[in-house]
Amino acid sequence: MCVDSQMKKIGGNNLSINKLNDLIDCCGLSDLRSVCSSWSWHNNTHENARIYGKLDRATCNDNWLHLLPESFVEYKGTSSSEHISLLLYMLSLLNSGPKQFKIFNYSRVS
């Protein structure tokens, strides 16, 4: 289970994931901004025995964020599966620059 912190897991035993975090830091990666659900997996049990975790993640480096600063990952709705799907949006800032001002003189010639 690759949960990166206890804050991203509900239920079950505490996890030690220092090696995963060290690897992510060593590679110069960080989590991409996410929206919607805060978990991507559950153990498919009911009530008090259910465990939720954010196992699936999207990471990126500084170059990615420079080129695609508005990127994010969306955790889609739940289904009958233990995992939910993720949708990656790779968005850059739209800057079309200054707009040209044009005047069209349509005078009627007789």
C-alpha cells in the first residue's frame, strides 16, 4: 500500500512510508493538485472494518508545472470496484497576448 501519509488513510493500522517519501523527494517530484474524492481505494468491507486510502497518485516535477501550471488530477466517482478512476488534465495557462485593435471603415460609395 503506497499511501504517502497517515492523513491520506482512514482506518486500519498505521503505515511507515518514509522510504516512498524519500524516493519522491530524491527524484524532485511532488503531488499534482487533485480534486474531488480524497481517496482512490477501499478494502471493500462495510462499516467499521472499511479502510480508505489514497493509493493512486499523480506526481510531477518543476518542469511539468512550468509548462502545464494548471494541470490537476480528478478522482472520479466511486463504483463497485475497490479502486476509483483518475483523470489527468494537462492544462497550460492561456495567454494569447495583446489583442489587435482594428477599425473597418465601410462608407457607402454612390
